[in-house]
Amino acid sequence: MMGNDLGRAGVGLAGSGLGSTSMTHPVPGLEWCLPFLMLLGTIAVFPLVPRVRHWWERHLSKLIVALVLGVGVLVHYGVRGFGCHGAAAGWDSVAAVLNHALLDDYVPFLTLLLSLYVIAGGLQLKGDLVATPRVNLGFLAAGAVLASVIGTTGASMVLIRPLVRTNAERRHVVHTIVFFIFLVSNIGGGLLPLGDPPLFLGYLKGVPFFWTLSLAAPWAFCVTALLGVYYAVDRWVMYPRESPAQERIERLAYEPLRVRGAINLAWLAGVIAAVALLVPGQACPETTWVVPAGAREGALLGLAGLSLLTTPRGLRRENLFGYGAMIEVAVLFLGIFLTMQVPIEILRAQGPRLGLSQPAEFFWSTGLLSSFLDNAPTYLVFFETARSLPGGMGDAVGPLVGGGSIPEPLLRAISLGAVFMGANTYIGNGPNFLVKSIAESQGVPMPGFFGYLLWSLGVLLPLFLVVQWLFLG
């Protein structure tokens, strides 16, 4: 339906086929969405194809693909002009795209992820508890709360290894890791912009920092429901199948949990303060000092540097800390932020013609795409669609960066769809594959792509239907 509506919207399938944002800058044709779709397609498919899987694992391969597709979009804007920013064709247009896509969006986004990644990598939970259902439930509950504070990537990194170590003597562990991905790597990050990349992108677009606390009711419902389902499965289905001998071995290996690298908790608090208080172009709260461009990113990098200097020697090595995952994110999102300029420009101009108007429609559209594409750019696409719609649907959130506002019920639906349904597949959110690979390296036989999808269909799909009924009308 959406594709047909876009075609009718006049974005380039026949003749000139161009709508226009102005007399001088027509809306791009749909064919110029192909670089964006091709990049997301390679992210989703290449890791699953044996012939190209190993080639794709190299960061250089990802960089080549991202740059080729990104440069293609830059050439297009150089010839056509950057309509939504009024830049004439030529180098001015290319510079406008680079400034908007990279300096305004990509650099702040990546800086936050890098600071959380580095600081969380200096924290370690050392110990080996007895893997009873209550202990595992405690891990998941703590991780769900922590995810909103230090991000889903940070919380996943801090907790996955001690959770796997605690369950090392148990035979039935897969369900625990699957629920960990549901709760810690995704849904738990729904309360603050720090929690999940889509919400941080919304914050960069002008959504107030604490607006995400309005998602507390659906967040609490989903977290509580999933913890209840997990405990029932582990307590009455999986745990009774463990042998008494394994439990005795676990009790002999018991070692209380202790935190190492606790100085990093102070740096995490600094990250929260920097993101909340240092908004470029606005006065710092309770002062007359206007925050200059780059001050927030400088503070975040400074906190990451302090973490590197103050973390006890050898702790990161014990955590198997490395920058590989961060390099992968940086390379892929370089291409994503460049190539998504075209679909975003189209959606801003033609969004009202897509036929989406109700919160439930935005929830499922955002969520289903977030399941198979990355949830951060998917959030931005539907954010721009909702921004283009007329008001009249209750309170609006704004003013947004670039002008305009967005109806609050639609923003809530888009946020919930992106954050919650990123859990539906391994490729919906970055930490999902990270957790899978760490668990497998520790001997946990994680299900494949479709095996995991069966878990999400059985557990998450009914939950999200109830979320729609209770919270989205």
C-alpha cells in the first residue's frame, strides 16, 4: 500500500514524475532510494549468505559498500541540488548534505555510542552465582533498568558475560539469552534517549530529553510481562530438567558478585549530565552560558578518555574489550546517514500521501521495518513522515530542529515500535548480534536467524498486540 501511494504521489516512476518542495528543487525520484535500501539489504542478508559472509565480516568491505553507495547519493545531490535546505546544484549542495548528514546527525550519534561503549567496557561484574530462576530473573530485571541509563549496548556488554558465566553449569541456557536480548538489548532502553539509538536521534531532532519518560507505562508493562513469562518458563519448564549433580557443582563454584572499575559509574553519570544539559545553541540550565556547537561531543569524548585513564590495568583485557564492534557501527552508519537523506526528503514532502494517520499504523509500520532493518534509520524515516502530517491529534512535540512539530500520539507509537520491535530479529538492533556472538563464544548453542524469529513470534508478537490495545487505541 505504501509503495503504491508513493507512486501516486509523483516521485518519479514515469515521465518527470516529480513532486516539488520548491520551484527549483523537485523531490527525488523513488529510484534514488535504492542506495539506502541496498545498504540496509546488505546488512540484513550478507551475514546469512555463506559465499559472502567472510568477505562481509571485514570492516574494509563494509566501508567500501558504504562509501560507494554514499558517494552515489552525493553525486545525485551535486547534480540536482539539496532541496530541503535550499542549496543550489554543485559543491554547495554536496557541502550542505555532508554538513546536515554528518556534522548535525552522524557525529553526535556516534560520539554518544562511543562514549557509552568505552565507559561500559571498563566496568566488570566479577563472580559466579548459582543459576537459579530467581538469580537469572534478577540479572534480567537489573539489565532492563540499566539499559535506559547506560544504553542497550552498554548494559548488554556489562551483563552478558557474568550471566553466561553464572549459567555455565546449566544445560538449558538458550531461553535465558533470548530473553536477555528481548529485555536488556532492546525493550529496557525505552525510558531515556541514552537507552536506544532511535530515541537519541529523536533527541537530536528536538524531542525534549525527558519526554521519553512518557513511555514509562508501556515500558513497565512489557518489562513486567516478559519477566513473568521468563520466570514461569525457567522455574517450571527448564530448571526441573537440570540434574541435581549440576546444581551441586554450581554451588561449589559459587563466587559473590563484585564490581570492578567502579570509577566508571562516575563517568556514566557525567554522560547523562552532558546529554541532558549541553544542548548546542541553548543556554545551560540555571546559567546564561549558551552551549556552543561541539561542546557536548567534546565532553563525551573527554569522559571516555577519563575512563581509559582511570580503569584498572588489565580489566579491559579480562572483559575482552576491543573496538571491532564500534568500528563496524561507525562504518555502516556512515553510509546509512548519507543514503537515507533521499527517503527522508521524499517522506517530508510526500508523507501525508502514505495513508498513515493513526498511532497503531505508525507503531506496526515502524516496528515491522525495525525488525528486519536497523531500528535507528527506520525511526527517522517515520519520524519525518509524522512531522509532515497536519496537526489536530492532541498535543504536539516541538519545535523540532528544522522546524515544525510532531503529534505526541504518533511520536509515542514510532518510539515504541522502533525500540520494542528491534528485538524481533538478530538484525533489528546492534546489540542483538553482539550478545549472540558472545554467548556462542562461551559455548551457548544460540538458535539461527529463523529459530530466534520463532521465539519472538511466540513471545513478543502477542505482547505487542496487547501494547497496541492498551496504549495506542
